Amino acid sequence: MQGIVGLDKTLSNLADELETEGYEVVILDDSNINIVDAIIVGNSDINLLNTQDIAIDVPVINATGKTFNEIVE
């Protein structure tokens, strides 16, 4: 397994491709934000979980304008 990826709900269409590559995928919400190894968002301005004071220590990848290969690199 590659790791657990938290997806912004607007990017749920990427879930199948990520799972094919060996990632476990969860749609990001406040119940699983602490278990993910990386977060993929669809917009750099997104307010994760509608919370401004959230602190996370994992990579946050902005998928806007990127191909699938660019996202997983």
C-alpha cells in the first residue's frame, strides 16, 4: 500500500485511479483528517473542513490544472 490519501469531495473522481496505484482513499472529513498521509484538494483557496485553525503535518497537494501523474509524483 502506498499510503492513505484524503481527497477533497470535489475530486472523488480520482479515487479509482489512486486505488489502482495502491493508495487507500478516503473522502476528507473531520473524522479522518488525522489518519491521512497526504491531502489532495481541488483549489488552493479551499478551506479544509470549513475550519481556519486546523493544523496538519502532511503534504497538501493542489490538483488544479494538473494531470493524474503530476498529482501522484
